Amino acid sequence: MKLDIPYLLAHLTLEEKAGLCSGEDSWLTKAVERLGIPHVMVSDGPHGLRTQKEKVNGSYVGSIPSICFPTGAALASSYDTALLSKVGDALGEEARSEGVQTILGPAVNVKRSPLCGRNFEYLSEDPYLSGKLASSYVKAVQAHQVGVSLKHFAANSQETMRMSVNEHIDERTLREIYLTAFELVVKEAKPWTLMCSYNRINGTYSSENRELLTGILRDEWGHDGIVMSDWGAVNRRVDGIKAGLDLEMPGSNGNNDRKIVQAVKDSSLSMEELDKVVARLLSWIAKGVEKASAPYDKEAHHLVAREAAQRSAILLKNDSLLPLDSFKDVLFVGPFAKHPRYQGGGSSHINSYRVDDAFSFAPGVEWTIGMGEDSASRDEKAMETAVSLAKKAKAVVLFLGLPDKYESEGYDRKVLSLPPCQDELVNHITSVQPHVIVVLHHGSPVSMPWKDKVEAILDMYLGGEAVGSATDDLLLGKANPSGRLAETIPLRLEDTPCFGDFARGRHEAFYGEGVFVGYRWYDDRKMDTLFPFGYGLSYTTFSLSALRLSASVWKKGETVQANVDVTNTGVRDGEEVVELYVRRAEGLSVARPPKELKGFAKVFLKKGETKTVNFILDERSFAYWDDERHCWRAERGSYGILVGISSRNLPLEAELEVEEAPLPFVVTDTMTFGELLHSGKRFPALEKMMGQFMTGHDDQTLGEGAQEMIKEMMMAMPLHSLVSFMPVSYEQFLALLQ
Ligand code: GLC
């Protein structure tokens, strides 16, 4: 719609301007009728519209029926930017038809721990995968003139104490891991809005963090939209205005609006600063359309949800039992077969249009519950019945997973395991039946002590309202599984990177693991996992060959192409995900993960077909965040280009030399001798002094290997300590440095 922003800024009163900086209620912004500024409606959430329109006694009740797509964790497992676009396109159409101007999603926080209660909404433990997939979703939604709110900016890594926890994160870790997904989306998809997180980062609430909301987000990345708060995340409103927080949601009954008015009146906030915020809000409002469009085809969107669930599912194990030829004489066990858990709890929870359960789409199948209705309680009788029926069945499909109360927005998990009754049921069933398939419904990793006892494991995650029919499509081979893990499934909770710090119920979280999150951690420590990042099977087989690079050297400002051929060597059509990782060079100046995902592509291949996949490598394929120079740095060295089908299965490899212009070298008195010599430059006077210092020490006085020990000590010695050991004054030393 058209708004004349300069005119409006000149005619809005101070009170009206302050009023525009906060919501009227949970979902609407304030209108200024007299000047033709309309309300704007925002609505959760990332995988479906939780749009509330009806009010009783002034409070919203219920939410409209809408399509519940697979949650973020499931969609990310598709590794399919085209699929994320398809879901975003459907959501954009739905939002237009319901009059929603901005959808409150996608949620791209990195999965620091598998225990985070909201991981089901988030995409991955890898920021590159998250950012690339989310960018496709955002572009597709916004093509409908509907906005998104990329959330939660930033480092909302746990639900425990989420509104107050202080996340202690070093600059490099913050940049490389917790901001990169946001950076990719802002630069590639230009989201209309971001939503700031509740938590503090290094002592400052995100809702008033100027470096985050303006320095990085706007000045560096070029975000020209608005930032809204998470609901109730505002701490000091005027500080927020100054930091770049445009919209407080929901409103605070005018309390914070009055603070803004007061601040302008007492000149602690300039009208110019306020006008900058109001101008951004008005241009955001103007991006939307005035009226809702025609109703959308719910059945068609339901089928999109079904396809999305099919293409996100991950086949974790298959000892050739799948696909089944029919459901005749097959037994389904577990409540989820009739009442699937297909979404999470909290603000993303959808009033689903209609739910497909696996039982209804499996002609001829027999069903028994095997446990308590809640999928969490043991029921001896139900278990005995399940075991006796399992004996006679051709095969048993066990529907297992996390019940609602095990994970949700608002709290974190405590353990990785499934409800004990489920693990027990698997043991009983597999003791009488060799052909057992486990179908999983969960939003974050679970342990599987029975992995070797079952013949197949199909992981549906929280697959949306059509998960049941999608599951049956996959079990019968009407669809060929093509998902890959977007997060590591660890063997034990104690193996996880932030074990011991995560959600300890304190107000402080210390990211001691640094950049070593997810597979970066397990690879660096050469730890086994239950299933590795990027892993997933298919009903067919593929082979990769002929990795070739367009150059053997990368220079700043250039790109290098990596091409690889993929062949479907199996018995049926299918989709392969090709993953490209860059392996660190040796001898770098900082500790880096052994390898990092820097490319992925999903490709459909008919049986026998071969296609070429290509990847583009640029500076950020090699760079780390240099927190001394506060910039991205692709350090010179020989890097490995690894291509394969999981983070632990990378059969193709090539070397790429990264060249780097000499960095400006400034000698400082805090620099160590080692750094000085590592620079490759010569400092004869200093080196002479070092020689003198070394000669004074021998094995008799310092023990065997004295020279080596002294050399090591010298390398780590800051130059200014020289004056403590040499007959020079500090002035002479400084003159020497010059
Ligand atoms: C919630 C969530 C956020 C959601 C908002 C509105 O607290 O953190 O993701 O969009 O409030 O429901």
C-alpha cells in the first residue's frame, strides 16, 4: 500500500509516533485512522498459521484452522531449498488469504544442545544449512507481499530461563556459529523483519543491544527492515529505540509508549532518533497489501504438507525389509499410529486443518496400542497383547517418539532417552518378531538402545498434519526416503558439546565449547555418534565420481567451482543429497573445526541416470572470524574439498590452495617472540638478543633439554618481558621496536 512517509512524519503527533512503536494487542499494531495508517496483523509461526481473530471479553481465543506443515527440524532434514520454497509459497498464500501481513518465522537458532525444548522449530546445528534453507523459505513467503520475522535474533539456545539468561559467547563463536544463519538470510532474502531474542548476550539484552541490532544487522549486513521484540522481551524501551528495536510486541498498555514520549520531552531521546524508527515502521506497514486475498485451497496445501513430510523423512536403517509390498499381516503398534505427534507445543502450535494418521492409510493393517495412551506410560496388559500379536505378524511397525510433555517451547529436555516403556516394548517385541520397523516422531535427537535389534528405522521427526499418509507412502515405497540428518544424534548426553553447562538453571550460560558445536565437536574429538550429521539412506544406491575444481588456487575476490558427478546405481528412482565440506588447512593461527559444511545439493536421478552437481566456493567457504582484526579472514594454506553423502562418508577429495595477501604487520610490545618470527620477517637485533639469552642456559643448570625448553618459553614470551631478562631499559627496548 502507499504511505507518504515524509508527510506522515510531519503530521503525526509525538504520542502517535510513540504509539506506533508498540502493538495494540498480541497480534495487531496500532492504527492512526485520521492519517490513513492501518493496523497490521502478525501471526505465528514458522510451519503454519496460528492466527487468532476471535476475542472473548477482550482476549483472543482459539486460532483459525490452517495447514500444519512439518516443523523446522523436519524440513531441514530435506536438505532441499526447492522444498522450503514450496512450503514458503503455500504459507505466503495462506497468510495473504487470512490478512496476515507478517509471519513470525522462520526460527533459525543453532542447536547448541540436543536438549533444547524448541529444537523442533529450529533447523540445524549447522548455520550454513540453516541459513541457506531459511533463505529459500523467506523469498517464497515474501513473493506474496507477506513479510517474515526471522527469529530469534540471537543466541536463543535454551528455553530454561530464556527471558533472563545471559549467554556468554566469545566474538568469534557468536559470529561463526550463532549469527551466520541470520546473516545469510538477511543478505540473500532480505526479510522484512527480524525478531530479537529474550536473552542477554554478554550482559546486554538483545532488545537493547545496539551492536547487534544496528552495528551488525544494519550497518554491516544492510538490513533495511524493522526489528520487533519477542513477546515481552523489552527491558528498557528507550534504550531499545536507540539500539534499533523498532516495535515492542505485544504492547505494554501504553507504559513504554509514555516512556518514549517522556524521553523526547526531556531530550534524552531526540525526535530525529524516534522519526528514524517510525519511518522504518511505516515503510514496513506499506510493504503489505490492504486487503486479504481469496481463500486458498486447503486440500492442495495439505498435499504440499504430505510431500514435505515424505521428502524430509530420514531412513536411518534398512536391512532390506523396506519397502514393504503391502500392509497385509503387518501389525502397527503404538498410539502414534492413530494419533501421530506431528508438531510441537507453544507459539508454533497449529489448529490443523486435518490430520492423516498412518493407521487410516494402511489398508489391511492390524493395530494394537502396546503402551499407555500418552505414549509415555507402561501398560503391562497392552504390552502382552502387542507381543502376542507380534508373534503372528509378517512384520511389526513400532511407532515410537517423544510425547508432547517431553519437549516444548518454554522448557528443555533433561534426558535423550525415549520414555522407558517404549524401549522396553521394543525389547519384548524383537524377542518374538525378527522383522521390526521403528517409525519415530520427535523434535530433537533421541537415543536408540535397540538400534541393532530392529531391521529398519524411519525417522519422521514432527512431520506435520499429513505425517501419517506420508509415513505409509514411504513404508510401501510409493515415495523413496531422501532426508538427511540436519543434526548429529549423539551416543550419550555426556558426549554433547555443552554437557555440564546447558540449562543448569542458572542465569548464566558459558559457551566454553566455542565454535565446536554439533559435528564440529564430534569430528574434532574423533568421537563416534549414533548417527552422524548429514546421514540418511535411500531405497536405491548412488555413486559419486569425478570431483573437479575450476582452479587449484583461490584468491580473494574470486570464486572456485567444484563439480561432481552423481549416478543412481540402484533399482529405482530417487534423490541424493550431495554434501561438500571444507577441511581446515594445517598450522592455522586459530583452532578450527576439522571440516565445515559449505555446500549441499539435492538431486533427483532416475535409475541409471547421472547428473553433474556444482558448488561455488567463495571467501566464506574458507574464512573464520578473526576477533583481533574484527573481520572474516581466509587464512592462507592448503584446504581439503571433501564431497560425499554424510559428514562421515566423504569419498571424494581435492586440495585447494588459499592465497592471502600479507596482512599489515604491526609489532606491538604484547606480541610474543613466536608471533614475531612466525611473521616471516627478519628482526636481526631482536634475534641477536634472543641468541644471547639462550646461551646462558644449559642442561646442568636447567636439566636435560634445557635449550628446547628455553626456546619454547621464548616463543611464548611477550616482547615487553625482554627488559626483565636483558640489560636494556624500556626506552631502549621501545626504540628497538620502532
Ligand atoms: C513467543 C515465541 C516467539 C513467538 C512469539 C509470539 O514467546 O518466543 O517465537 O513468535 O512469542 O507468539
